[in-house]
Amino acid sequence: MPASESRIRVKRTDGHIQIEFVDRNILDEGNIRSISDEIAAIIEAEPKPRMVISFANVEHLSSAALGALITLNNRIRARSGQLRLSNINPQIYEVFAITRLNTILQIHPTNEDAAKSFV
Amino acid sequence: MAAPHGQHDRAVITVVNDAAAIERAEDRVVEALARFNYPRASVFAVRLSLHEAMSNGFRHGHRSLPEDTPISVKFDASDEHIEIVVEDQGPGFDPSAIPDPTLEENLERGSGRGLLLIRAYMTSAEYNQKGNVLRMTYRRPAGT
């Protein structure tokens, strides 16, 4: 069997790393675990990771994915880096608002806005 | 074409802890909502709630049970509402013991948001006394 295919697209641009999801549904716990392991490996390889995670293709998101984002945010902060989220549609944004995670994660309308916000 | 007023779409689905089986159960419920032309926001709300309910059943309810222990998903959809009953075979739990994940001190916790989302998106969601059966209802929003 071939090695499992990556479920993310990674682009390095203007001093930051941009991550996009391949899947529309970020629901399954096994899938979420492998995506976060992959992103964690990218974070650990950077001295001060500046990362934008784009939700442009995402239509469904589970609470397990929210938990993974919190862990990734903490890992990035532990390396003095910065995490930004972008392109979140209104339905998905509501999930962040209900859980109040919009108060601890920095969310921007576009990748460009997110990139400009790095300090 | 939408199902006529008064019709129901009902099913009982046995779901094992496998991504494909979980997705099939979600797709079956989404298909029922589509039959009655529920709006996109309703489909989002019900699918997410069902996913969280099944996930809680497997992750917490079946924590001490064999990996292949199935849960049961029973639904009854009409053009007015959908009722979904998710039953696991675990010993049950006390939902009031779950800390409020929206409190400042709990915001960075990695889990414990499933029931919050279910209660936010569904019209009602109640566990039985034992705590292994979740009965959820979603009522079609007025004017949709």
C-alpha cells in the first residue's frame, strides 16, 4: 500500500508558511491526527514559525479539529512563532464563535490580511 | 423533488468506529434532509451535531469497550423536524460534569466542545438518565 497521501498543501511565501486543506470535511479524528502531525513537523522545523492556515476549501469542521488547532497554536507560541487563520466561511466562523475560540485564535478574512498581520 | 408534506424518512443505522461507516451514517441523514429540502445551514447544523454525538459515543461511551462495539443511530425526518437518537453501549456519563469549555480557564482545553456545539445547533438535545442515549431534535427554521 502506498504511504498515506498528504491532506494539506504547503506553500512558503514572503517569510511565512501557508497551509491549505485538501479535504472539504475536517471531521474524522484519524485524518485530523495525521494532518496535525504533518503541520507539527513543519512547525518544529522552523525557528520562529509564521503560519497561515487557510480554510478556503473547508465546509465542515468538528470539535476534534478545534482541539488540534489549539495544540498547534500552543506549539507555535512555544517556538515564539505566530499562527493566523484565514478564509473561514460564515458557517465555520460560527463554530469558532460558539466555542469562543475566535477570542484566542487570530482570524483574518483573506490570506493577504493574515500575512500583513504578522509582527 | 421534495417529499410531500406529512411523509417521513426513518431509519436505524448501526455504526462502527470507522471513518467510512461514520461518514455513511452522516450521508444517510443528509440525504433525508435533502428529501425535505432543508436549507444548507440546517444540513450543516445537523451533520455537525450527529458527528459530535457519534464521536462522543465512541470516544467516551465506548472507552472501556472493544474497538468494534457499534453505536446505534435512529432518525425520523419530516418536513418539519428531524429527531435523531444516538445510543452507545457504554456505562453512561453525567453531562453536567463536563466543564463549560467557553469559560476563560477552559478555552485552551483540547476537548469537551462536542456537547456545546450540539446544544448550540440543535433545537433540543437531552441525555437519558443513564447517560448513554442522546435524543436530539432539529426543527426547521421558520420561513425555510
